[in-house]
Amino acid sequence: MKARVTVTLKNGVLDPQGKAIGNALHSLGFPGVGAVRQGKVFDVEIAETDRTAAEAALSAMAEKLLANTVIENYSVEIIG
Amino acid sequence: MKAAVVVFPGSNRERDMIAALEQISGRRPDVVWHADTELPKVDLIVVPGGFSYGDYLRSGAIAARAPIMRTIAERAAAGVAVLGVCNGFQILCEAGLLPGVLMRNAGLRFVCKEVHLRVETTASPFTADYEAGDVIRCPVAHGDGNYRCDDETFRRLTGDERIAFRYVDATGARTPAANPNGSLDDIAGILSEARNVLGMMPHPENLIEPLHGGTDCRPLFESLVERLGVAA
Amino acid sequence: MLRNDTPITPELVASHGLKPDEYQRILDLIGRTPTLTELGIFSAMWNEHCSYKSSKKWLRTLPTTGPRVICGPGENAGVVDIGDGEAVIFKMESHNHPSFIEPYQGAATGVGGILRDVFTMGARPIAALNALRFGAPDHPKTRHLVSGVVSGVGGYGNSFGVPTVGGEVNFHARYNGNILVNAFAAGLARTDSIFYSKAEGVGLPVVYLGSKTGRDGVGGATMASAEFDDQIEEKRPTVQVGDPFSEKLLLEACLELMASGAVIAIQDMGAAGLTCSAVEMGAKGDLGIELDLDKVPVREAAMTAYEMMLSESQERMLMVLRPEKEAEAEAIFRKWDLDFAVIGRTTDDLRFRILHGGAVMADLPIKDLGDQAPEYDRPHVARPAPAPIEAVPPPNDYAEALLKIVGSPDMASRRWVWEQYDHLIQGNTAQRPGGDAAVVRVIGHETKALAFSLDVTPRYCEADPVEGGKQAVAECWRNLTAVGAEPLAVTDNLNFGNPEKPEIMGQLVGAIEGIGAACRALDFPVVSGNVSLYNETNGLAILPTPAIGGVGLLPDIGTMATIGFKAAGDTVVLVGKPGRHLGQSIYLREILGREEGPPPTVDLAEERRTGDFVRRAIREQIVSACHDLSDGGLALALAEMAMAGGVGATVALPEDAAPHAYLFGEDQARYLVTVSPASRGAFFAGAQAAGIAAAELGTVGGDDLVVRDLLTISVEKLARAHEDWFPAFMAGEL
């Protein structure tokens, strides 16, 4: 089974990277760009076949390693 | 030799480079701000080290798209010497002036230490004062210095002798331990096809006087001073 | 969202860290119930961090003046004259708790904060150091914390572009629940262009500069009162995130602005950013300040006055500017892509007035927020003198003992740490990490340089706070002396447990007494500092850790000393008395597993006499290498000098000495030096004339370190033991 874990910064946490990228888009002439927040995407293959169990396992991975839950949120999506 | 040092927001080794150029060439280089599109007429353009724009997207990625870079590419195409050190190397790669990419160090940590380099070619204005095979000391200070390129590019780099420096140990031997970042084929610096653009991860500007613990990197700058004419 | 007229309950007062008597004092001062914003402002200004209410009485006893001191404690950093119209500006500050919660960001913002303290005064930072204390190596959190803190320190400093040239790393179980991250920074300025936080002039614009304000670090108090608010969709972050890129821009913009002559007063926004910085600028200048929060650049929607006043968003500054220069100042900040907003003005009514959405959210007497904060004379008891130690046996095998010590967690090489710090940037690093003190050339000079060292031996302070305090200062002074520098002044970072416990307060009082005595005796005034209290978990306090950061001056870098043995045939000389004291020694702890006894005493007169002699000998180029003796005693110094030089030595101990005490004793006021054959005569004549004990121990040379009849170890084997521990520990191989 394939899954995608998306990790984003929590609301309100300063995102220097997002800010710099947003400014760069501006100066490259893309009009109407508002705030940019960056994050990480992990595509994970796991042997598990049960959807619920897979989601639980991936959440545990996110909690333990993929996300820093002090400052980041994560979401899990089964993609195939 | 008249030089220009290009400064981006987040550049931080421009002062080291300016001091080195001034000390060795006897002339203070022009300092060019990233937003400028005008470059004074110079013999050497230097893109110094640092963390341009915080290196927040990919190292060098945002700086490579600054207006000044188009002018630098034009000058390089016209034969002006361009030196990119550390973040400058990353910027030149992102801007397409040099092939390949600099990825995260294999050890995943920032590394600052003195390494040994072997001079692999003297056929460039940067390395002509060395002998091929010379082993010199030079500091590195980077998190993304792991050079990668595709097979075809690598064949061309080696076939055309465009690898300027390789990481080696003190005896000149290539060993895994001597490579600080996992770089492909121990590559520390490469030349453009026309050999007038050099990108390198190590910092030659930080080993040019006894205070630095050695002068091994002086010949790089002396070679440029000797060979580059004086711009009118 | 909490409204400004939220009823002030005793629970709300307590959750702001204010004691009932302190709250009563607030009521007496303002004659009414405070608004929520006012309560927040009082809690920020009257907490330990801002007010120094437990330590102030004792800090006043420290010597803070001297012929070279331009500005002592009370400003963002201390300022010391280094001649030629130049000054060094430096300070050390803790970021302990945030680094335990989120080690990377905690350490990074600690570095960012101290750099800002330095460039706020007009100085370009030239050196950073840090003193780090972690829990026991086998504690499950330690490796993660070391990794995060070290990469956070590096991540910020490397990107900002300041060389991180030295510091300390220690491990001890007493830091398991409270690590210490003490960050030091130094910068250079012209003595005629130093900037202070005291505002002058009525009706002048108060300007906000730098990054936008978010809810970063809006602290424990709002979290604790979160039950008032069912709108909160996720726990509000209290972690501040560092942005070294913006800080580098802020540095360049501030220095450019200062050069333009626009700045009257400047204060960086650190803890309780807007509140502390505005109050300090006004109170120091005997002025009121009025702020209109509608004008504060924010990056989050619907921020309340309370949140804006307590936000700890990083990379921000507050300034009072000359009105005629406002446009010029704004252009400079726009050029650097930084926010610039006039958010208020100075007034003559000595009030601190906060407007938001057209309403007055706070209106307080400004002087009482700062000057008249509560001050305590907390009860304190001195620690009873430690019992003398029982007999300390010699090791079964001296070689094995020395190998174990050089590879022990506290003594092993810190290369794994400092190779992650860019210690070469700016091109002025003359002595890299690994020596007694870091040395950095002063920009624009051929030979003038500054030396830096951070020191404290917490186990000594635990056993005897007074002697431990003295020793921290003495070791710092000695380390600067050992490179040939004239020690100028210090900054102190006093890390202790809960001061409401008399025994902890006793440690603080004792350590300050010791520090004061040593600083007076060594003419080494305290020019800046920081106090971090309540470093406790489950009632267990950290070891008392008064870290001392010293700065020294080398007029001629050409005569600087380094620790490495230089040439075969040089004579190895112990300067100072023979080693005897094994109480609280590394030998006792690492080899015998005991942490006992009194620490070595510090004879300050002897310290000074010995140091002055050694410094003179270094400057006259009579000694070829020099190393201070501290942790691990003579044996460790010999090993380190051999490893640094890549050459061995053969020494013999005096016949009447107890070999293990001679080798491992940690008596103070001592150095190990080498002298070339040509300088030998001059050296011993000088020592005799000065009345300094100098014992010839042997000769440099060969591949082995040999102590006759006791041990022979190859330098290579020593170096392997010394270098292997840290990488192996971090790789989880131990």
C-alpha cells in the first residue's frame, strides 16, 4: 500500500522559508501571490493491507519521526 | 586585475573574499548589489559564499534567479572569468553556468574543517600557477557540498579535464575519509566548458596568510592577477 | 479570545507567575484592578528574567568598573575599551528551557538573541561561543538534545556569518531534566559610536523594525488560561522559530542606519519583546511611551493587545529616531526588505500607554514597571563545608587510567561539535577550537587580537559555591593568560535552581561572593550577564553553574601561545606548585566513581602572580607552548599538548611526590609550558626572580607520551581514545 504523509507548520509558527520563497515569486513577477507556507511530503510504501491499520501506523511514524509535533502538523492519505 | 563581488541578501563571506582580493591584487573589488542589473567592466566576477536568501528553497536557487545573474551569464559567455565559491558554486549550478547540482552532505551535517585538495588541471586562469597534482590545504564550511551530475555530464567533465580540484588526503590519495561530503568522484571544484568559470565548495579566501595557518590558496588568486588583463 | 476586561481572578494572577503580595502591590500602585493586558505587562516586567528580583541584591556586590570599562551591566551588553578608539562589546545569555522543549529552535534563537544584544549597541559580531550542559550520556534524551542543540547553534551562527570559535560541553545526570544552553557573542565598535537604550527627547517617533509579530512564545500564561477560549483550534505554539537570514539583514540594516546618524536609542526585542524594550527605553530616559498597536506589523490575524505586548517573535528591534531622518531610515529598511513602522512616540508624562482599535488597553506608570519592580532578600543558607575525602588510592594501571580519562565524556575531543560550527568565517580566526582560548584578530589590524574563553566547573560549585565561583573566574583568567592575552573583563551567566529554597539561594549567594572576590583580585570586572533560575525538574536542581565568559587582549598575535608541543628537545616545565588535591577531581570521578570532597581552593594572589609571570614569558617568546592546568590535572595537560602537537614527550615525576596526586591533582594557579633549549636559561632565571615555582619535568620528543616508571602510550593511541568517544556516542555505538 502507498501512502502520502504531508507535514506542515502549525498555524502561527514563523516560516522563514515560506516567506523567502513568497518574496522570490513576487520578484519573478507572479502577481497576486499571498502568503507561502512550505512543508514536506513523504511517500511511504508499507506492506500493510488494512487501510485503518495503515493509517494508524503512518500516524505513529509521523508522531515519532516525520513531524516535529511541537511545531508541525501532519496528515496521512492512502494513495493506492 | 579588477574584480567585482556580487552580494545577495544572506551572502556572508563577501567580506572575506573582498579582503583576499584586495590583499593579493592590491585593488579593492567593486561590490555589486543583487538588485543591480549593471555590472562594472571587470576582469573577474566573484559570487561569494553564504546563505543567499537563507538557502530556504534549495541552496542558491533564489539567488540564481536574481536580475544580476543574467548579466553575469552574458559576461561569462563573453569570456570574463567567474569564480563561485561555496554558495557561489551552488548559485552558478542553479543558474546553469555550471552543470550539476550540490546536494546535502552525505553525513547530513554542516562541516567546517580544513581539507586537502589535489589540483587536477592547470589549464585555467585559476589554477595555472599550480603544478598538476599539487596537494594543497583549504577549508570547507558547508552543509550542501555533495556534487552530483548525470553520467553524460560526468563523462564530459572528466574527458575535457574540467574537474579542477578533488578531495584527497595529505599524501594526495583519494580515500572515502578524505571526502567531506560524499561528492561524486571526490569532486571539489569544476570548470565551465570554456574554462573561464570555476565553481568550488572549499574557501580559498580563508587560507591566504600565515594567520590562517597557511598560504596554500594564494596561488589561485595570484594566478588570476597575473593572467587577467586590466579592464579599461 | 481573551478580552481586555476579562475578570482578574486569583487563578489568572497565579498563572501569570505573580504572587498574591506582588498582585497587591500592583493594586496599590495603580489604584484599580488591572486590565488583562496590564496584568500581562506586569507579569513580564516583574518576572525573574526581566527584574532579577531574587539576584539583584547580590549582583550589586560584583565589581563592574575598571579603567577600560565603558559600559557595565544594565545595557544590552558590556562595553570595554581595547585601544585605538575601538571597543569590544559582549554578553552571555541562557536559553535553557526553550532548548529542552525544542533543541534546534531553542538553541538557534538563543544564538540569535545574543547576537542581537551585541549589534543593538552598534557592534558587528566577530565571535560566538557557547557553554552547553547536557544530562548523562546514557539518559534516553541526551543524544537527541545534543544533536538538536549543536545543529541549532550551527544553523543560526553559520548562516548569520559569525565564527563560532569555542565553548564548553559537559554531561552530568543533574542536567537530565534541565539542559543549559548559554550563548556568548562579542562584537567590535568604535568607541564614539556606541548605541544605548536610553531614550531622549519628547514627542519623538518610536519605530518598529525587523520581522513581523506573531504569537511566538506568547507564553505559559495564555496556555494555562486556554480553558477560557473554545476558539483555539490547536495548542498555540510557544516555540519561537529563528530566522538567521532576517537577522543578517537586520544587522546590515541597523549598522547602516546607525552610521546615518538617525538613531537616538535602540533596544532589541527579546523576552516579552515589545513590553520590555519599550519600558526600558522610556524608564531609562525618564520619559513616557505611547504605542498604537494598530500600527505594529503582524503576520497573524486578530492578534490582541495582550498577545502583541507579550509576543517573543524574533529578529525585531525598537528605536527612537531623529524625526528629520525618518524617511532616510525607512529607505534603508525597505532596501533590506525589512518592516519599518512608526508605532508610537515618547511623551513627558511617564506613562506607558497602549492603544489598540482606538481604545486604551493599558495605562501604567512606566518607572514602576522597571525601577520599582519587587526585589527580594530571599533566605539563604550556606552549604556546610564538604567532609574531607578519605584516602584516594592510585590506579592499578596508569596508562589505562589516562586513556580512560582522555576518552571520558567530559574530557573527550569536542571535534564532532565544533566541526559543525563555521569557526573560520570572517577570515580572522587565529586560534581555532581545541586550545585554551579562541583568538580572533581585530578587523583592520595586522597584529591586534582578542581572546575568548568560557569556563565553570559545576561539580566544584556544588561542593563549595564560594570556591567554585572563584575557580570559574580563575580558570577563565588562566585560559586567556595561557594564549598570551591580557584578561580584560567578563560576562557571567548564573544558572541555578529554585531560589525560593534557602539552600539553592545559598548556592547563588556563595557563587556570587566567590566570583566577586576573584574578579576584584584579578582586576577582571563583570560588565554584563544574565541570571537563569528555577532550573529544576521534579524538585531536583541542576548543579550550580555560574558560567564565566572572559575576553582578553593580545597586542601582538605574533607572540600568541598555543597548546601543542612544538619541537623535540624542548623542556617540559610545570609552572606552579606540585599537584596534591584530588577532591572533586576527574580522576576521582572517572577512575574511582566517586564525586566527593572539597574542590581545590583558589589562592587568588598566587593565581595572579603565576599568571602574570607566564604571560610575560609568552610575550617575550620564551615559552614555545603553554597550557593551563584544570580538569584532569597535569596528566591530561601532557596528553593534550602531545596530541595537539603530534609529538610525544618523556617526563619524570619528583621522587617525593605521590604519583597519582602529582599527575591527576587539580590544584589551581598552574600551567604546563615548554621552553626551547635556547630560552631555558632565561626562563628559569625569570621564574626564580619572580618567586614562581617551576619544575623541570622532561623533554619533548618521540612518538610516545612517557611518564617514567608509570606509563608509556603512543600519541596516536591517545588521540584515538580522545577523538573516538563523541562520534561513537552520537552514532549510538556506545
